[in-house]
Amino acid sequence: MTANVEAIISSAFVMEHKSNIRGRVWTALKKVAYPDSRFHDNFDEFIPDFVDSTDAVNRLMQLSCYISCKTIFVTPDNCLEELRRKSLEQGKKLLITTYGIRRGFWMIDPAMISATRYEYAATLDGLERVARNITLSEMLDESLKIDLMVTGAGAINMEGVRFGKGHGFFDLEWGMLYTLGIVTQDTPVVAIVHDCQVLSEDLTPEEFDTVCNHVITPSRTINIDSVMKPTYGILWDKLREGMFENIPSLQELKAMQSI
């Protein structure tokens, strides 16, 4: 058996493993999740908000890495809307991507908008009307550093290995920011999830899967020691079909690396 064939078989096994995990967790998640206005309860398309997510957000805000941070990368997940609002109220800058990274990265500086608009700015519909679009080149020009990354998840285990919706967007966001030095191995990564999404079993990660330092649920805080995050940047040959064509930030990064 050639190395190529072995790699294909291994990749297929991991994808099936992830799919089975998501299906099992999502059955439980439907009982506590709030439907999305566009995607209803199709968790292939979005990561939902859930019952008692406020308790999880409050737990996260007690972490020292949150208290001390000035700029946070927050994914556009429904369960993080309240975190985005509260972070703006506390004067923290937010870097957020649009859904599917299709319109790139956006920066919200609470000092630049009225406090009456924080709640609107925290929503995905309000984001682009309030925030400033920022390119990767502009991040470098402004010497941007991210102090903390926060994401939702489809499923996650006690070792911080997370699976998202199955598209790999968070791993792309990490890869782009890591390539440019905007995040490093020392940048804490936190996942906010419902208790039913946390698994005690081993999960099989792929080489580009971003492992979390902390897992926060409404009822507990799980801290993981000695987390190693991906150092490859973007694995161009691993991109799903259409990703490069549909994500301008990937095109920009490719062009920057070609100079």
C-alpha cells in the first residue's frame, strides 16, 4: 500500500469519526439549543446558542486571560453573541469574521461607536454596519496582536480537542493569524459549549485542528495543560473545494506569501 493510499484511508477514517461524534452530540444538543432564524436547527450550518449560555459567558469572564486581555478574536457563533456585547461594554476590542469568512475580518473598537450600539454590533446582522473591515495587510501595518481567541464548537473533549460544524473555518482563522504572528502558541484559546457537547472519550484530531486551553460550560470550567496548537499555518493542499475561491483572506495571504 502506497503512502498516498494510506493517507487517503486515514483521512476518510478521521472524517467518518468526526461525523459520528457530531451526529451523537447534536441529537442531545437539539434539546437545549435555540434555533437560528435562517438555519433553524441545522447544525451543519451554524453553532447554536443554548440554554444557560449566560452562565458559561460569566465563567469565561472570570478567567485571568480574559480579564487582562485588550483584543479578542471571537467567532461569529450564536452562543457568543452575549460575550461579544459584554466585551464591548468592558472596553475590549473585537476581531470577528463574517459567516464562512466570505467577507473577511472585521474589527470593532468600542471607543469608536456609541455605547447604545454595542448590543447591535454584537449581532451578525449588525456587525458589518458598525465594525471596520480589516485586511491581513492592515493587521500587520497596525501591529495587531490578539490576546485571546474564543470559539464555539460542535463537540469537544476533556483534552480540548474540538470539532466544529465540519467546515474548518476556525482552523483557517487560526492558521491565517498564526502565519502572520498575530497569534502564537501562547495565545489562549477558549471554547464555550453546553455540557452535553463535552465528551470524556478520545477524539481523533487532524493536523490542522486547533486545540483549546479552556473549555467553559454553564456548570464548569475545564483547564487543559500543555496544549500544542497547529504551527503549519494554512495547509493549502488540504483546503476543501471552493474555499480558496470563496474566502478573500486566503487569497490575500497566498498573494502575500508569493511576494
